[in-house]
Amino acid sequence: MAESKNPFEIDFDSYILQSEPEQQENGKLWQTAIGLQQVDGLTPSKYLYETAKRNIDGEITIEEAKQLIDSYYETRQGRADDEDDAEEADKVSVRIREILAEKTFSFTPDLLLSIHKRLFSGVFKSVRAGYFRDYNISKREWVLDGESVLYANADMIRQTLEYDFGQEKAFDYSKISKEDAVEHLTRFVANIWQIHPFGEGNTRTTAVFTIKYLNSLGFEVNNEPFEKNSWYFRNALVRANYTNMNKGIYMNTEYLEKFFRNLLLGEKNELKNRYCHIKYNEKVADVVTPKVTVNVTVKFTENQKKIIKVIKKNPFVTQEELAEKIGITRKSINENMKKLQDLKVITRIGADKNGHWEITGGVAGAGPR
């Protein structure tokens, strides 16, 4: 999935270069906070960018920025469905910006809980922020051709985290080179993410924790990879935790290590999502869904809009899952999807069992992010 460009985006790079040191640092924090929304395909609103700029300029504090974002959505009545995604992106962006600026750190699993609670309180409807999940999960991944990483059992999350934290806390970095330290950190972060302690928001929580941990170790973190390659970061985490011996595929941290070498050593490794795909040698495209090249002018029904929205987030979604998420019958889902296929808005790629959906046409607010 290519990183998207928001039409309202501030030109942070040139803006920061012309600012005072404090503004430069503030701008970098905002870059990272906004960029991390791409791990879930979210794009902040124009209002968030305007608010961020006011904070960078010193016109408002970060607390005032949070209050403005919260008030903005409290007063918006009858907004479109796709604004729910913008609300999540806006609220989580300003909270990440706040947490990253704080000069405090505690190397414990409880910090993960705290970060998750602060980022997602009042944001997720079906997941309790700041609590470990109490159910097992699987997630179909584009880079794995629809397969899932094996995540930690729900009843072992606390114990597994404490073990990994204990091993890391006992590790002696003084005896290895900086390059070897980066390799070791890559595996530690991959292990924490594989546990997937929360129902949602794991990658953003892991990223915020990682940045703060790296700062505590004295690394000068180049946040640009998180800003511009956050979707690659997630795909690399997936590949670092997936093994399928029947297909000759094994856990591979090389993609994630390239990300961290850019982050900590200032290298310029090319970070392309297609490199992470298990079939990269077969020239898999560097997108989850192709860029929109067809403008569809037909007016979609609300259910059709919801179907497109779900497919954007999960190209491997089944009709049964769509029926459950949207709250209509399987028959109605089938009829609506046939209409969308006839309009060449969506296309089925591959077999019914292992295939996926692609969005091949667009309409305002419905195209892929």
C-alpha cells in the first residue's frame, strides 16, 4: 500500500527548516503523529492540519489543541460515515504528539497499557482502551496473501510481555556495536508487536512505545521513516513474525531491520511495501488496491458506501463478515456487491476461498486511501 498524500497537508519539511529550533522539534513530532495514522489507512482532516500549524507556531498549547479537536467533533451533527475515520485520525494524532513530547519513560508492560489508554479512550466503540484483549484474534494480511500472523493467546498476554521485557531489560548493550544493537532492537520490537496485546491499535501503540524507548537509550531517532513509511513498518512487522514451512517461508526481520537502520543509523534503504510481500519475486504490485483511475458518477446507497469502506480496510473480508458489520442480510450484501461489480467499482481477484476484493473505481469519499 503506497503512503498517501493528504491534499490539506502542511509542507512540514520546508516549514520546519524556516522555523526556530523549538518549532522544528514540534513540527517533527506532528509529522510522526500524523504519519502513523497510515498504518490503519486513516487520513486526518483539514482542521487537524490547521490546528497542528497553530500549535507549531506557538499560538496554542497542545492541551488547547486537544480541546479544539474534541470540541470540533462534539459539535458536528449528522456528519458523513467517513468522518468517523477522520475523527479517529485527528484525536489519535494530537494524543501521539502530546505523548512523544513528554520526557518521561517507564520500561514496563504497564506503559503499553497507559499509551493505549491515552491514545484510544473514547475512540474505539468495540475495544476497551487500556485493557489487554481477552479473546484470540487473527488478521488477514495482504503481504501474506490473506494469511495471518499467529498472535499470542489471550490468557498468556501479561506473562509473555513480562518475559520479553525481562529479557530486554537484562540485555547488555555495552558489549555490542551500534549496528548490532539495531539488529537486537528490531527483534525485540517485532516480539512485542507479535503479542498483539490489544483488540485494535497495536501498531500505533507499539510505534509510540518504541520511539520513547529508543529515546531513553540515547538514540537520536530520525522520525521520517515513521512519518513516510508507517504502512511499510506494519508490513515489515508482519513478515518478521510469519512462518509457513510448507511454503518455504520463515520469520524474516530483514525488512524491519532496514526500517530501523534508516531510523537510527541514517541509512537510505529503499522501503517499498511490495518488497515485504511473500510473492515479491512474482512482481506483486506495490498497493493493496490500485489507484483510482475511473470516476464513477452513479449515486451509491448508504449500504454500498459502507461495503466499499469495509473493503478498503480489509480486502479479504467475506460476505458473512460484511453482513455482520453492516447489519443487513447476506442476501442483501450479495445483491449490492453484484451491483458494485457491474459498475466496475469492485473486482474479485482470485478464488472464492483465498481471493480478495479490489476497488477499481472511485467516487468522492469512497476511493481507496
